Amino acid sequence: MREIVHVQAGQCGNQIGSKFWESVSHEHGIDANGAAAQRQSELQLERVNVYYDQGIKGQYIHRAILLDLDPGTIDAIRSRPYGQLFRPDNLIFGHAGTANNWAKGHYSAGAEYIDTALDAVRKEAESCDCLQGFQFVHSLGGG
């Protein structure tokens, strides 16, 4: 089975990515606890491994890395119905935002988290049997 590693970055990327996961979970019949819905067709679970890993207890977990320098965005995603399906190790966030200062995010505050982010992406990619690619969600011109 081919697998995709999903990476979402920044406030815009995380908000869009959160809705993406809700939609994909609904399409595959995955509930907010990570369990397959009771009444679903086999077709829904046929390609579920493209975006999900299966945990020890049989629950489905998002194959995703969430990046943001502002902890508020990640906290908001965690509090949503499907927020508990993200691996805690793959939620990478700072302690203070950049106040819409691109240079601060690129050169100082964001530079501290590059190695952590790359390690999370590498770990997810190495856990795949047949990595198809990466899906990156972010804004094109945001702060």
C-alpha cells in the first residue's frame, strides 16, 4: 500500500489541515476515537492506510506532522473532535508566536525547531512500507 506523509505548517496550514483530516476521516468512516464506524462498506477501509497508521489498540492515527510557532493554533486543533488522533510527538510548536514578523520566524524562533521538524518527518517516512510522497499544507504569503 502506498502511503503519504502529511505536513501542515503555520496557522493557515493547520486550520486547513484540520478540516482536511475531518473530511478524510468522514470519507473513510473513522470516528473521533480513531475507530472504524460500525456500518461501513469495505470500500471505505480499502485505502485507509494511505493517510493513517493503525495503533496498538486498533485505532487509526493520522500520519501527519503539525508545525507552528504559536501554541494556540495547535491547542485549538487538539481540542477539536479529531484532535486526539494526532501523535503527540508530531505536534511541534513554539512557546510564543512571531507577531507576524517573517524574519523572526525564519531566522530566530523558527530556526530552533528545524531539526525537530525534520526528525519527525524522517521518522514518519521511515515507518512507511511504500512511501508515495509528501503532502504539504501552508499559506503562500502569510506572516
